[in-house]
Amino acid sequence: MRILQLISSAGYYGAENVLLCLAESLRSSGHENVIGVFRNQHKPNTQIADRARAAGLETVIIPCRSRIDREAVAAIRECIKTKEIDLLHTHGYKSNIYGIKAARAARIPLVATCHNWPGLTLPLRLYSILDRIALHRANHIVAVSDNVRKRLRRFAIPASKITVIQNGIDTARFASANPALRQEFHLNGKTVIGAVGRLSSEKGHSFLLRAVARIAEEFPNLAVVFAGSGPEQPALESLARELKLENKVVFAGFRQDVPEVYASLDIFVLPSLQEALPLTLLEAMAAGLPVVASHVGDVRKIVVSGESGLLAEPGSADSLYRALAELLRQPALRDTLRAKGRTVVSTSFSVQRMATRYLQVYESVLHSCRPLRYELA
């Protein structure tokens, strides 16, 4: 089977990571993948294409010169034709909108994955409406969590067209990394709390800072690392100064050495206000970190509080403070959570399990569409 994995990317985040993990796992089972990446004129981020090439995956760049570019549709269709693609798999609203037009013109089926819907800015509302139309025309839709599935159902998409496939990760990447950040930022001897991901308001990092400001009185040897970049960084830096934490907080910026980042932490925190099924949480648990996470989206399916991690109320610095204090005061609890977290991820959230589920969807869609394809041909 030859699959075109299509994405419009603003950086290398969760959806991009899932796409490449999926493509590499499918390749290992004998299926060929082409990674199609939009090069948007207003924000030409093609970092995922660089990573795909480094992994030995065939990559195609789709130029897109405006918000509605018919030539981009033609370029996707040409890619489908020349690469002899059997199925188009789209990731995200822009890929859905452009992909459905190209797939219909090329007479191949389309599977769309809905990773999540972050808060929409005004310029994106038109895309949101068009995305709903496109999703109704997809042959099948994969939701990465039950919460996303429920939102799709509110769009009046039939339940029979939706399959929930939870994200998976390559757990081997996190087994034996070096704690590179500790030396780089002079963190040796400190207890390091960390958050990994985009610095944006819905990630709730300000609540983590406020929780740390309280707990630092009891544990003065703490340090906090934010690994990631984003529009919220100036506000977080200002808040750290206001809370007199500037000497305890490290803004490490965007990192490509993610396993080394996790290896440098003692505790991982996901203080998000909204999530679907967060990849960073799975990665942290695979790296053997005790975790504290807001119970949003499908987090409860990953973290059982007191067994595989601790849960906190979203948007509550006080709840985060209590969870962190419990972990810091009880080393034995941290050890228990580390072991259980690793087991949960390796048994239920491996990339192999995810790829097998996707392959079942692909084969079902191709089988159901084959008579129509022959008739159209």
C-alpha cells in the first residue's frame, strides 16, 4: 500500500511527531509512505519535511501561496498520480480541506485524523467551517481521543465514520538518554520540574509557575525547565520575575533532543487547560518520570491518580501545588509512579499498536471503496 501523509505544519509538535512515528512503523511492515508538507507563503515551516528526509522517508513539498490556493490542490493531485498513491491520509484542518478536493479528483479514498482543536483565532474561523464540510466528505475519520470523537459527533458526523485511535510513541527512544540539560543549564544537584511543549496560553504554564512559587519555600533547591517556544514566553518570563523565580526558571527554547530533555527532569508536569491525548505525557512516562497532569481530554485514560501519576484540577495553581508537594515529600511514591507509568505506556500506547489500528482503518476503507474506484475508472 502507498499512502500520502499530508500535513500543514507550524512547527514540530504532537501531530507532526505522531505522523512520522506512524509512517516509520508502517514502513517497517512493508507499506510505503510519502510525506506531503505544505510550504505556506505566510508561515513556511517545513521542519517536519527535514525530519522525514533524515528518517529516509520520501517527502514532497506542496507550495501554498494564499489561504485558498487551487494550485496547491493541483499539486497534491499530481503527487497522487506520479507517486501512485492508494490512499490519502490528512492531518489537520488545512490538509483536510485541500486533501478532500485532490482525493476526489484523483479518485482515491481519504482518511482524516483529528488531533485536536485548539482555541481558534478570528482568521481561522473560516477554515473551521470549511473543515467541518471537508470532514463530512472524508471516507473515514480518526479521532485521537473520546473527547475529539464527541466533538466530531456534534458536527453531525455519523458514528460509523469515526474510529478512536489513541496516539502511540516509540518507547525505545526514551529508555537510556543522557541528562544533557543538567550540564547545559547548570542544574546538577537540583530537583528539576519540567514541562515540554509549545508555550501558549491553553497549556496553563502560568499556573505551574504560581504553584512552584509556593512550594519553593519548602524546597528551595528546585528548578523549573520549560522546553519549548511560543507566544506566551514573554508573559511567563515576566511572571517568573514577579514571583521572584527568575533564578529558578530555565526557558530552554525549542529542543530537538527531546529524550535528553526528559532524562534531565525529576518530575514532569502537564498543566494544560485543554488537550486531546497529549504526546508529551506519554513520552514523559516512557522516560520513567513521575507525572502531574491536569485531568483534561483523555488524560484520565493515561493517568490513574496515585497509581500511574497524579491528577490536578485544570487552571488551579493550588491543585498543582498539592500534587507537587506530595511527590516531593514522598520519594517512594515517585518510584511507584515511575514504574507503573512505564508499564502503562509500553502496553497500551506503543507506536506499533497505533500503526496496527491505522492499518486496519486503511484496509477497511480501501476495501469499501474498491468497487466505486473500478466503476469510476
